[in-house]
Amino acid sequence: MAITQLYKRFTRLDSLIKYVMNGDKTDEMKYVSGINCLPETAFEEMNNTKNRFNKGKEKIIGYHLIQSFAKEDNVTPEKAHQIGLDYANEIFGKDFEIVVATHLNTENIHNHIVINSVSLKTGKKFYDNYCSRDYIRATSDFICQYYGLSTLDKPWKRKGYYKKFANENPYLQMIKRDADRCIESAWSERDFNSRMAKLGYESIITDDDGLIVYDDTRGRVILLNKYFGDKYSCQEVKNRILYDRPTEPNYEANGKRYIANRETYEKLLEIRRTREINKLPLLYLLFCLLLRIDPLPARMDFGNVRVPLTKEMKIERKYMNQLSRQAVLLSKNKISSLDDLNDYRGKLEDEVRELKGTRENLQRKKRKSVKQEDIDDYEKQIKELAPKIKSLNEDIQNLYMIERRTILWKKEAEKAVVKEKQRLKEIERVKGKGKSKNYVR
């Protein structure tokens, strides 16, 4: 687990930076890094940023964040430093100059993170309040889970913010949506795990932590029960898989409703599905085959005849809409590689952070306002920001999905290449064995 503490700095930011960069504590500065600045010139760069925005005489000149790891987690210095970098990037993004140093001089390895108080992009100051403290802890817990570390069991003072953090995180929403789809379609716990594996996840249902999802493509660990509540507890997930569905599926044929066992029901679905797929254009089927998605669309119109939407078809319609948006997203922004994708996603995340910061400032001004006209104006501006943030978060989600799908394709392609080499090698071996035989008359 990791314990976090945030301190405001009012004087001598240079001495603080010098202290955290101490070579005796950081293995001769091996575990010292700068974000948006060089560690050796960090103090001068932070001062230049303050002076550029005329904020050199502010009372708070910086922040000191400490992240300390538990001894029983056996965190290596390299891993601790990487967690510190991910942690600083997640909270402060690319808006602030930051120095991250990992100290090894105590039993508990810990990170010292020094942050400039003024953003180098906007000139705005970091606003420290009870929400930011909760956000700092939530982010620390989240990143520790990524790396397979334990988290604090101490209850939250404001659990609503933890839930808000999960609801606004595009990556967590993607994992939740994939898990929900697999739960809805699975017939057993084993079937559920198999469906999750096809999406690149490894899932475990435990008594203590509920549903745990391991994202193999990104090396992350997600405790859905902790982020989204009791709906993902052990017993609730098993109930949703086993009981939240008709025990004997119904189907209609020739205007009559029948009850079938699972085998008969699945055969009927396959026949119906084959008929509908045969009506689709071959180019569309090839496109779906290459992308490894379900080719059955959610809505089909043949002249004046419209096929009624079933529950499964509605799910597919939503999925096809997402796929369409992903294709437009890649084409519009000329994304041709994973590096391009990560760079563009980083820009969108920066934009979301900036919009959320603007929204928080407006909310704070609204609370302090006395005039009704100003309150209405602030409320109008806040409402205008909401759809922009939602749209950007959807794009970020889609980019995560594209990245995961691409990594899965690469793995499958590598497996196919290995199998093909083995097949050719086996053919050559059989041919060579046949030639080496001597036949005696």
C-alpha cells in the first residue's frame, strides 16, 4: 500500500528541491527525474514560469507530495520510481514543472514529489482543497492497483468523490462496460472468464474483493467492487451470471412462442444469424472479419421491411456506433500507429483536465456569488462545458479500445506466424524423412 501526504510550501523552494535530490538518499541521483523541467535547473524554471504570469510574489510557491510504500509490498527502487512518475503525471499532467525523487535511506521506500504552484501552460495555480486531497489518495490507490500493490483499508471520509473519480475515468468505464457485457451474455462463471479472456482480460471472482479484472494488454489490475460498489461483489456477480436471465429461453416461430433448452435455443439463434449474415454485403463482412467484430448489425432495413430489434441487436447497434466513431476518429486525426494514438490521447486528456479545472473555478465562483445574474451566468457556462467533457471522454475511451484491440491483433498475428513456421518445418521434416528411406528389393 502507499500513504500520501501533501504539504504547502511557503519559503525556500530551492532548499526543498536540493533536499529531495540528495545523492546519498537517491543512489547518486539515479532515481531523480524531472517532468517538464530538468532536475538540475528545476528551481530556475519554476521561478521563470511564475514571473511570466506575474505570480512571483504569491504566498504559496509550491507543493511537496510524499508517497510512502509499505515494507511488506517489497517494492523495488525502479518500480517505486516508475509509480512516482505515473502518479505525478496522472495528477498534474503536463501543466506543471515537477521533480520526482525516490529515497532509499529508510525501511520504507518513498517518493518525494515537488510541484510548482503555477501552471506553465495557463498560469493558473493548483487549488488545494478537500476534493484535491481525496483525488490524490484515489489516484495513488488506483496506480498502486495497476502495479499489483495493496491499498489502504481505512474508510474514505467522502466516498462520493471516489465514485466520481471512477465515473469520470474513461479507462475504468471501458473495463466496467466490457465486464457488464460479458456478465449479461455468460451462462456460467467459467463462460464469463472465457469471454473476458477473448477481450484480453483475466478475471477472478473473490470473496473479499469481488470481481477483479487483470488487463493483460496494459498490465493493470482493476477492483470493480471498490470503484463501482456492491454490484460487483462476489455473490452479486454470481447471481447476475446465474439467475438474472430466464432459466428456459423463449423463442418464436410461425407466430407461436416456444420454450427450448439451451442447446436448441442456441441452434435456433445460429440459424437465424446465418440467414441474416447471408443478406449482408461481402465487403462489409470482410471489414468485420479483419476487425474481429460481430458482423450482425443492430438494425436492418430491406425495402419497407424492418427487422425488429432484440436485446442482442440493440447491444450490437451500440457497438457498431462505437466502431464507426473509432474509424472516424482515426481517419480525421491521421492516426497511423500506437505512438500517434498515445500522443493524441495525451492531448485529449490534457484538454479534459483543463476543462475540468475551468468548471471547478466556475463552480467556486458560483458558490461565492451573491447576485442572481452572476449565478445564472456561471451555471450557463458550466452546462456548456458538460457536453464537451463528455465528448472528449468518449473519444479517450474509444482510443483505449483501439489500443487494446491492436495489441490483441499483434499477439494473434505473432501466434499465427509461429504456427505457420511450425507447420512448414513439419512438412520439411516429413519430406526429408521420406527421401532418406532406402528400399531393398
